[in-house]
Amino acid sequence: MKVKTAVIPIAGKGTRFLPATKQIPKEMIPIVDKPMVHYVVEEAVEAGIEQIVFVTSTGKEQIENYFDRNCELESFLLQNGKEELYEKIKSIGQMTEVITVRQKEQLGLGHAIACAAPIVGHDPFAVLLGDDIVLSEKPVIKQLCEVHENYQSGTVIGVMEVDRKETDKYGIISGSVLDGDPKTYTMDSMVEKPKPSEAPTCLATPGRYILNPDIFQALSEIPKGAGGEYQLTDAINLLAKDGGVYAHIFDGDRFDAGNIPGYLRATVEFALRSSEFRSDMEKIIVEKFSEIRKS
Ligand code: UTP
């Protein structure tokens, strides 16, 4: 069944970006010239997703507004001869259908996904984290949709190989690789942040999933987990006990823009990949590098 809906949870408090997030939603902080959530929505739209469900909270209204039309700004740009910018701004408001649902208390990612249940209904859906960006030729969520279609599976988790020294920063899966499909695994379980010596694999789970509505039942059964929050990982582990959960190593470069070092890396990398800003960023890097070497 074609995946038409994507849930993007954006209700978190973004404490790692304080004080900026005292007033600006973390997901609206720009990387070069677009807010981070723009890249995430773009990925979903390019994958053929038709409807975005934002799970939001107080103070996140700017995100909804960003994906709406702004006719006043559009007329201003047109009247002032800025056709190219006009087209760019208009296209953001026409990118996709947006629905929002509120998460009234920030009780964790699992709880945020559960808030989308009344809108998602009975069909499989995608989940993309609003501060996790992946640059790839084929959108990652499309890569996962293909696995979902090939194996008639309800649940597919995007995974990436990480250095064994880093397993304690991620959710890590255990499972068995499929015959004839070396990038896809049947998943037995997921462990949160295992020590390198205890990690069952080096396959980490950043924020990309295809889920079946049976996840909502699992979410209603789990107790609070790590950090006193309802964890999506715990609900997926519950489903994995009955089999039918797949993990797929996706192609693409992933940036965790939800923390400051990851955000800084994303900014440099995206500027270097931009035809407009590449030479500026190169100049900055070269100048700074020679300054640092001299000091
Ligand atoms: P994070 O843990 O990275 O976001 O969750 P956070 O809680 O906003 O960040 P810090 O730790 O306080 O700095 C990943 C994504 O899940 C959403 C966040 O908005 C983010 O996009 N999220 C998290 C929710 O929607 N609800 C929650 O209860 C928790």
C-alpha cells in the first residue's frame, strides 16, 4: 500500500538550543537559507508523500505559517520585480497539505507519535524527525517505502552504519541480514545507547521510519522508558517480538541538526554544497584555517 502520510514531530522543547529556542522553534532555525524543517518536508514531498501531519506544541505556530501562503509578501515581491524570489516563496506555500495536531505535554517521541493516531487512521505512514536531515539522491523515506512495498512489511526502520566507538550515542538494532539483500535486516530488537563493547551491531537508528497503525496499540501498552519519556523504541521492540520489523541501511549523508555541534557541521556542509554560497564558505574556511595555524 502506498504511503501517503508523513508524521513530523516538532513539539519538543529544544533545550539544547536555548536561549534561541526561548522564542524560535528549534526546527525553524535556518541552515544556510532554509529552516531545518524545510529540508525534512522537502524529503517527504520528493518521496511522493501527499500529507504532512505536524505534531506541535505551544510556540510552534511559526512552522505551520511557514508552509502556508503569505499573499502580502508575494505581492510585495512581485511589485518590486523580484520574480525569482516570488516563485520560491509561493512554492513553499504550495509544497504540500499540512495538518497539525497538538501534543499538550512533551512526554517523549512515542507519545508525540501517538498524538497523530486520529489523523493517520488505518494506513501505514512515514515518520521523519524534524531536526534530522539526510541529503541523498533518492529521498531516504522513498528508499524505506520501497522496502515496505517489497516485503509487504508494516514497519521499516532506516539505519546507518556508525563507528563502534559511537554506539553509545544512538539506538542500535540487532537482527539478521536478509539473503540476497545485504542492506536489509529483520530486526529482533533495538537497544538505547549501548556501550561499544555491548552493542549487538553498529547499525544506528536516526529519525526515519515507516510504521503501521498497529504501532498505536503498542504505544498504548508501553510504560515510560529512558528519561521518564514514552519511547518509540520501546513500542517498536514490542512489535518486533512478533516479527515483521525490518531495518534498512539507507544511502545518504545524515546530519543531526538537533544539537549545536551537529548543527554547525550541517551549516558548513550545506554551504559547501550550495552553488550560491560554496565560494564564500571556502573563503571563510581557508582564512580561519590559516589564522588558527598561526595562533
Ligand atoms: P529531540 O529530543 O531531539 O528534541 O526529539 P527536543 O526534545 O526538542 O530537544 P532537546 O533535547 O530538548 O534539546 C526529536 C524530535 O522529536 C520531537 C522534537 O520536536 C524533535 O523534532 N519531540 C520530542 C516531540 O515532538 N515531542 C516530544 O515529547 C519529544
